[in-house]
Amino acid sequence: MIIIEDNFLSEKSFRGLQDYCKQEFRIERAGAGDQWKEFLVLDTPPDIQSQLWLEDHEIIFSFIRKAHAGFDTDPRIHSDGIIMNKYVDVASVLYINENEGVSRNGTAFYDHAFFGEKLPKDVKPELYNDVLKDSNVTELWQQTDKVYAKPNRLLSYPANYFHAKFPAKIETGERIVLVTFYSEING
Ligand SMILES: [Fe+2]
């Protein structure tokens, strides 16, 4: 189920997070198989991470990602079922940038021509990597849902749902999101 929660952090925490994101981001490579790409990232501050707590889950990984004109421009439709060799149950996106001055953006969900809306939870890593190869082949995907970014909005979804940021290319300004991956405890 896709869940949207507005005004997720307190005003004070959220402004602090926006200020934190004014520093320079570092470039990191991420991916799997032969599908590697570069992202601009920052670590999630511990005081923010502690507020992203989710009942019966543990956080596997959390980071802040920035996309702008000429950087991070692929459609990259994917699921987050496996991160750092661990099965992920839930993913969340906290939208950080103000809407003003930034291409209207958000997160879109897709059906894959063969698998439908999601990958099986216990997908083998080989198959997961195979589907990643389709991530920029737009003919194989049908958009089903779209969530618009809004400052301090938290979007959560089952990590095996296929999704991508939209638009693929941010033409104006910078799209900044905080992404978190959770695993069920004893799941
Ligand atoms: Fe994702």
C-alpha cells in the first residue's frame, strides 16, 4: 500500500534538514549487475533517522539524494527489493526541496510488461538484476500511479513495487529527497 504523510517532521527539524542539504553533496556509484550509475548523496543526519522509525522494522540504509539538470537523468524504473544484499520490505521518500524554482516532480509507480506491479518478495538476486536491465526500456512499463513531491511529505511503499522518480530529467532547480529502506524484524 502506498502511504502519504504530509508535515512529517516538525517544522524545526524540517528547516534544519533543508539547511543541512545546502552543503556540497558527494558523488557515489550505486546499482547492481551491469546497471551502475552515479548519484549525488549526503548521509541522513542521526537525529532525522531516529524520527523515521517504523514499527516492527529496522532501517537498513538511509541517504539523501539530489538530482538536477544534466545529472541523474535516466528513467531508472526499478524496485528496491534488495539493497546491499539484504531483502527490503518498505521504502520511504521524504521530499525536501521547496516546490518553487524546481521542475514539478515526484515518484511514479509502474507495471512491468511481464511482472506487473511488483517483483516477488523472495526474488533471486539474478532475476532482480535482470529486471534492472529493463529499467530504462520505457516500452516495457506502464505508469499506474503518481505522487507529487511536496516539502516535508513522506511517501512510503512496499519496496518491491516498481517505481521511479519523475520526470527522469529535472530541467530546473534541484530535486532533493531522503530515501530510507526498512526490513521487517523477524520478517
Ligand atoms: Fe527506489
